[in-house]
Amino acid sequence: MTTRRAEIVLPGVHIVKSDPAGEAYSVPRDAPLPFVTGEENLPVFFAMQHMLELPAAGPFSLVLYGPTGSGKTHLLRLMWEILRAVFPGDKVLAATTPDFVRSLTAAIDQGRTRAFRAAWRGARWLLLDDVHHLQDYPAAEMELMNVFRRVEQGLMRLVVTCTRHPIRLQGLSAGLRSRLSGGYALPVEYPSPAARTCLLRLALAQRGLKATPAALEHLECEFSGPAGPIFSLAANAAFFAGEGMIDLAAAKRLLKEMERPVPPTPSQVLRATSRHFRVPVAELKGPSRSRTIVLAREIAVYLIATVSRKSLRQIGKILGGRDHTTISYAFRKAQNALKKDPCLRLAAAEIAERSKFQYQKTCSSINR
């Protein structure tokens, strides 16, 4: 598939030339960064644009696969924003696979399976992140197979992400792997060196920073693969360097400081847990024994102990003055649950990452 760079016109996407030296692209300070990539991901954008421009033409499914940190989730969110702007009358649903599984499990427990199916099947577009996590949940996998009937009838468009080409997801049934492979199935590649250079410049400029050519070259040498570390660098640069110009000496000091990471605070872990499980922080600290709140509280205990490195007595004080034996019991329950439930492990990993991001964001705002 060959696509000229000029043919790709997607809001929120910036495609970098092989030589980024002449790139004049910039974003306003504190505005969301675009998805920055080189020509390595042109087939992906061509497929996304094709689905948006010709929604009535097949294929009706798009699978974006690639390693962690390649930007699949970013593209899914971008697709959601574009769909809501371009097709305001269409019902667009987006979820992570763990959310999909939790919603289905709750519907089965409460006898609301029919209502659950009506809500999902009534959508014109369904965006599902990390579909490979269905492999441990045959009921949810069967539910997605039912969704595919609407896709095959042209009544719904489906966009999913996963870590590998669907045909290689051995944990899924042959039928689902075949259906996922029936539409577009395209790899999302890590940004090229030129794209990483452009992204680093944009991420620094977003925080009021620039780097000398020597500093930029030194910083660029530290990064390959995913774009995530570049965002961490920019956040830390705003904290350590304030605003203005980063020279070579400042770049070396920055990288040295980043080798000694500071863990997120318990408050940041609690906020991330609250956001993920959609329960108030006050409820996590309170006496409620609701199933969802108890689970969220147990995960918070586990993460504060392992990520924030606090003792069980300290965690007890943080969570409303609870006894350390109660906290110890919650920690063991979370530990056992995480061993058995891959979706819960994914949720815990997402909360931990969000806590670290909140820490970095706090650091970057101190000097503003």
C-alpha cells in the first residue's frame, strides 16, 4: 500500500518528514500534543481515513496491533474524537477490554444481560482497547462474536487494539481470530528517529522550553522505541530546569536526576484509583462495604504499599485510621486477586502508571 504524505488529512495527526530539521509545526502551550509519527505509520492513517470517508464501504473493522507504548490507545482516543465530530448523530462507544468484561460480569450477576447487549449493539461505532485480554473470559469473547454479526451485516463499525496480529492471538478462539483478521489489520510502529526528534521538541516547547542543538542531540540519544519516555523527560525538564533554554550541561544534569525517580505519593495513587474505579476518594477512606469500593480500596492498599512504598501502619492512617491488621488483610486479598485475574492486573498497572503521570504533572507545574 503506497500513500503520499499529502493525502493523509486527519485532525490530531502530524506526519514528520524523513528530515525534521525544517519542520515548523508547533502546538500552543498546554494544548494536547498530536500523534507524531514518520511515514512508518502511513498505512494505519490511510485505513483510518478510509473508514471515516467511506463508512458505508467495507471492510467494517480495523485492528491496530503493536507493542506496548506504540500509541495504539492514543490512536483509539483520536478516532473517538474524530467520530464524534464528523458523525454527531452516530452512537459511538469506547471502552477498554477490562471495562467491557466488568460490565458484562456485572450484567450477568444482576440479570441484566439483555440490557447490556442492547446498549452495546445499539452503537454505530464500537472502539475496544486491548482486545487480547479477552482470552481469559470466554463469555466476553462470545459476546464480542455476537457483536461481529452486526459488523458483518454493515450495521456497526468496529475498531480494536491488541499487542499482536489477531491471527497470532492464540488465547482467543479461532472464530474470533478469523473475524478480527477479516478487515484491516495493521501494525502501529514505534516512532522513527525523525518523529522522536520532532516529538521531543514539541513536548519541550509545550512546557515553555527549548534545547540547544547539542543538548537536543544528547537527549535524543537516550530514547528509542516508545514515545512515553519523551513525555516523562519533558515533564521532568519543566521541574528541574524551569523555563527557557536547556544547554548541554543542563541536559546531562536532567538525565542524571531522572535516574533517581521519586515514587508517587499515596494521594496520587488514591486519585488514580478513584478515577479508574469511578468512586470518590472519600469513599475509599470511608466505611463503605460496597463490592466495588472494597475492591478499589484493596487495590489502593496494594499499590500504596508497592508503588508509594508505605508501611501498613502508614496506609492505615491514610485510609481513615484503619488498623494495620485490616490493611494487611486487604493487601493479601488484593495480592491473591491480582494473581488470578489478568484484567485486574491490567487495571492495577494502569492505575500505577497514572499515579506516576500525576507525579510528573505535579512536578512540571511547580515552576509555573
